[in-house]
Amino acid sequence: MKPILLCLTLALAATGRAAQIELSAALGRPILLADEKQTTYLKVGLTGFDVRRLDRRTPVNIALVLDRSGSMSGEKLARAKEAAIVALDRLDRDDIVSVIAYDSNVEVLVPATRVADRDEIRRAISRLEAGGSTALFAGVSKGAAEVRKFLERRRVNRVILLSDGIANVGPSSPDALGELGASLAKDGIAVTTIGLGLDYNEDLMTALARQSDGNHAFCENYADLARIFDREFGDVLSVVAQEITIRIRCADGVRPVRVLGREAEITGQTVTATLNQLYGGQEKYLLLEVELPPTRSGRSRDVADVTVTYTNLATHQTDRLTRAVSARFTDSLAEVERHENRDVMVAVIEQIATEKNKLALELRDQGKIEEARGVLIENARVLREHATRYQSDRLESYFNQQLGDSSNLEGEKWKAGRKSMREGQFRNAQQQQ
């Protein structure tokens, strides 16, 4: 009888342990050359636990904000309504949904309510008709107001914006929409933006999504809307952590140089970044370049202490995780190279290549087409070199994207090419799946 009781006790202990996100902190080069000042990269990675470890899925609070301006007429609007209706079928009775439509004005078709009467919500979406201008800022603001009616920490709060045009009523600059996104992020509301066709402002849409820590998608083909909506709802329904703060305290003598990709604040020796949400099974990370002083061979040096706090949606408690990072020094270059952390270095190379891709886009915007092409081709060369060195499919894929971008800089190809570049830059910087 005792062995059975022991097995039962162990099983209960294993299942009773609360799920936590996984924190990793590693240097691209944990062993460095002695006796010289140099830089290396610190990667702080957060991986969401399996959503199946939740007793029940976290309820969501979603506002669908749909563009019904004149340019959305015909197949565009028909596909948008179809995709929204299909996506709604993934929600449960405890979820909250609202539907907002905008053209020159904003109309709340479905006020924030529990998903009980699906038929009424479907009918409201089906009644949408196109006409008017594009009051995008007001549409997002009204969507956020509906989300706020049921705003609480135990829900995943999200605005999903679909637009095919240029914002031409009310605030319409990327800075203005970015500020709106940042203010919503402070309330725990993320905004996902879906750009439809070739006439929307991708700078505005990515700024709004980036500052609120939402997602962004470029949908050139209307037929892809259902797939994009389904993927977005899949993300929303798999959130396992919210209100995430990463704090890196660099040791004395170690200088934080810059953060790659993500927005972060560097104050003295401390680096702070926030994430709105983390999905189950997904890794999001922060890359920090640090400068270390000369250190003698055979010595070790503390580099940084990492602290992460977040709201755990399995327990509804605030968890705190910590890691300490150190480096060792040697006279052997071979030893330095032998101990390189492949995972960290691939992430660094991808983020630096993303910065080069942004530079190429800026040059193309200035009319410097051949200079932009040169940057992209050199970017591709470097990516191919490191893809081979690190045996990385990710870098190989981004190599191919640079070549594609370099051939889409002129004529009719540029509209779609620019949107594709912005989407790729956003996905890499935000680690969007």
C-alpha cells in the first residue's frame, strides 16, 4: 500500500506546482578575450508555459474595429465581415466582444457584451456597408472605450483594427497613433493592426501596434483575411502572462550600450523594458549590448543581474524571477569562438540585419534607389555568411527576404514591397510569430 500512496503523493505534487514562464539570460560570448575593453550581447529570453497548464482559458475582452470607408466596398468588406464572423466562433460565453465601424464617423454596432447571442453579433457585422472617409484614430479610441467597460487584469484586453486606407479624419500621423498605442499599453490594452491592400499607411499601423505591444499583419490578398484573423485570435486565446517588466542591473564597470529591436529605457546602470503579454510556447526576448572593461586572463566578472516580474494568468499572482550573468576571460581566441552561444548570436545578427533593412527603406524613401539596393545586397551577403556559420534556417530565410526586397524597389512593386519590409521589420523587432 505504501508504494501506491507514495506515487499518488508525487503525482499530486507534480500537478500542483504552479506553471511559470521560463527565464533565460545568456551572453553571446560568455568567454571573452583578456586585457582589452570589448562589447558582447546579453539576451534575456522569456518563454510562455503551455497554455494547457491553465485550469481554464483566460477570458478575453476584444474590440473589433472595422474600416467601412468608401474604399472598402465590394469584395474587401465582404471578406472582412466573413473573417470576423468566423473568428468570433472561437470565443466562449464568458468572453467579451464589441464591434465598432468607422468611416467619417464612428458607430458602435455591438456594445461590449458577453458572447452569448452570437446570432445578433453576426447580424450586426453582416449589416456593415461601405461609405465615407477614414476616421481611424476615433475608431481605435472608441474600440478602447468599449474594452475599458470590462477592463480587468484577469482578462486579455485587445483591440483588433482592420483598415485599407489612409487616416484622413482626425489625428493621422504615425507619432499621434504611436502615442495612442503607448497610452493604451499603460492600461493593459494591446492593439493589433491589419493592413488590407496597398493603400494603407504602414508606418502608422506598425507604430500603433508596436507602442501597444500588439501584432501587425500586411494582407495584400483579401482571401488571406480569414487566416490572419484566425492566427490573431489564436494568439489572444493563448496568453499566459501579462504586465511583464524586465529589469537588468549592470554590474559596476559594465556599461549598457544599447538595446536592439525593442523599446527600452537605459538609466545609468539599469535597463528597463515592458511587455504587455506573452503567449504560451512563444519566446520573446530583449537584447542588450554591454561594454566590459579589460580583465585579466583566468578571471571572471559579474556582468548583470536580471529581474522579471509578471502577472501569471494560471495563478493570478505576481511572479518574480531572477538570474545572474557573468563572463570569464581567456588569452585564447579559439576558446572564445568555441564557446559562442549560437542562439544568442543568431538573434543578434537578425536584429542588426533588421536595422540595415530599415536603413534601406529610408534610403528608398529619399529616392536613393541604388544605395538602398546596395545596402540590401550587402545585408544579404552578411546574412548568408552567418547562416552558414551558425547553420541557421532563420538567417537563411532573412537572406532570401533581402534579395526579394532588393528587387521590389521600383515601379508598381514598391507599394507592396514597402509594406512587406515594414511587416518584416516589425515581426523581427517584436518577435511576432
